[in-house]
Amino acid sequence: MGAALCGSRFSGDWVLALKCNQRKTQEAHVSIEEAITPQRDERLSAERAYELYWADLLGHDATFTCVGTGCSAPLICACLDKPEQNLRIRPYFRSRRLEDHAETCEVAHGRPESKTEKRPDVFEAERPADHFRRASTDAAEARAAGAHHVPPSRVPDRPDPAKVPARHVPTSSAGIKPRASHYYRLSSLVQKFLEHRRDKDLAEAMVEMGGEAVSYESLFRNIYRQKVADLVGTRAVWWGTASIRATKEGGYYLRFSRPFRHEDAELRPTITLTAKDIEAYPVRKLLRARLDKLIAEADGYCVVFVWAKPWMPKDAEKAFVRFYVNNLDHIDVRGPEILEELKNTSRVGS
């Protein structure tokens, strides 16, 4: 009887310890929005770390630390080397262990008494001039010598609102003040669109573009059978299924599978990405990796998102529709597996 009780007690303690470890593991894997990288002396989002990695400005050996008050816990940037993104695969920071964080760290431990202020995301049509600057040699040498903060080698032509100097300074008892998320690649907005669709708050979630706030629901529009003559000149994030193929010049040609309506005709829009534009694009390595993978694995079948205006010639003998993409940040091409996430998310605008 005593042995049975002892075994029962041991079993209960083991289960309790297991649950505790599971809870700690789950807490350690909580998604963290920002981190500091000593390699660039910069506080940055996981999305920016992802872009810098694919622009060959952040190496495989990059290290990240927590931005919390008095905290220097090491962080991991998950999915940094994954060219594809969806609701399960996206870049984010996480802790190795919860106990690595300082007791004063509001990132890991939170501030129950504080209320998180909801602010619109911000989509910038153009990147700041220094967005893809290389880390200066002088700064790298100074950090190697033990300096904790090295001032930038020059003042940028236009400050990047998505970047904040990396400083560990005490914050108020309310914790870290929330900042608006600044995005430059359409892919980031598509990711947020999918997340808001999953959370069923597309109509409430807002994004600021050119100083004007719009809902994600009104911004994203499916092209299927909309009357294109009424929409020429309407800039939105147009999306639909498409096919993609490489051109002999080194670019890509995309043709939407489903059409706009025009009088009695159905017009399938096209997009051309030239080799010249791709080679001038800082994140070209990521773009080519995604497109080439879709061609190889899905025979070019894809889902295209483009922030642009439908264009039709006025005097052509036969009507057609094109999207012109002058900035490759404004197009996002994804695999067909996200179609399930896109069901019933379009808004037919009048």
C-alpha cells in the first residue's frame, strides 16, 4: 500500500514537472516583435531582419538580443532562411529559454496593468535612402573592441521610421510603448491580411497608406469578374490566381487565370517583371528564389498580389489589361496552398 502511494506521488510529481516544462517551452516560443543585433547596432523587426538576410546584409551567424528593460537574453530569428511565407512559416523572434530574460523584462513577463494601444500599420511606398546600408567597418571594429553603442557613420538623407537606436534604457512602468509597424514590401501586408482574415477582424484592422487609413478589407480586392472600366485608375491590392513563366531575357511573365469583365469580354491581366528591374532590386535573391521555386514545383501556378492600378489602352483594336509594377516591393507571389486562406476574403468594390 505504501509502495503504491509512493508510486502515485512520484507519478503526480512527474506529471506536474512535465506540465511545468511544457508551459516554459510554450512561453519561450512566444513570438517577439523586435530585437537588437550587435552586427548593425540596430533595433529591428523580424521582417527587417528577414529582408537584410536576403539582401546579403545579415549573415547566417547574426545574433539577436531582447529589447526589454535591463535584458540581454539571446533570441532566435525563426524562418530567416525560408523563401516562402504563409500563416505557419513567417519570420519571428523567440527565446531559447524564458529564464534567460531579466526579471525587469516586460517583453517576456509583460505588464498586466498596461493596455496595448492599437495603432494602424503603416505601408511606405518608398524605402528610405539608407534602408539597405551596409554596417560600417568602423562600427564593426568598435563593437569587436567592446563598445556597446557606435554612432552611425553619417546622417541618413531621410530617417527610417522603422528603425530605432538600440539602447537599453529604463522604461516606464507601463512597459515598452507600442510603435506602429512600418512595412515596405507588399508581402508584409499580405501576411497581415491573412492573419486578420484568420482572426475575423479584416474590417477593423487598419493600415495607413500615404497618410490615409483604410481597412484591410477594403484594400484587398479580388479581380474576378469585376468591371474593369469602372476601376481603371483605382489603386488597391489586386489579387487572384495566375501562371508564371521565366522569359529568355531573365525576367518573368505573369498572367492572371481569372478575368476582369469588360463589356461582353473577359480580360485576364498580365504583369511583366524585367531582368533589369530585378537586378536593381535589393531583395532580388528572395524574389528569384520564390518565383523559381513556384515554376519548378507548381508548374508556375500561383497566387499574385499587386499594389497597382489596372491599366487599359484607350485606342487599341483589342482591349487588354495590364498592371505596371515600377517598384518590386509592390508585388507578392505565393504558392497555391494559400487559396484556402483566401476564401471569402475579397471585397467587391463599386
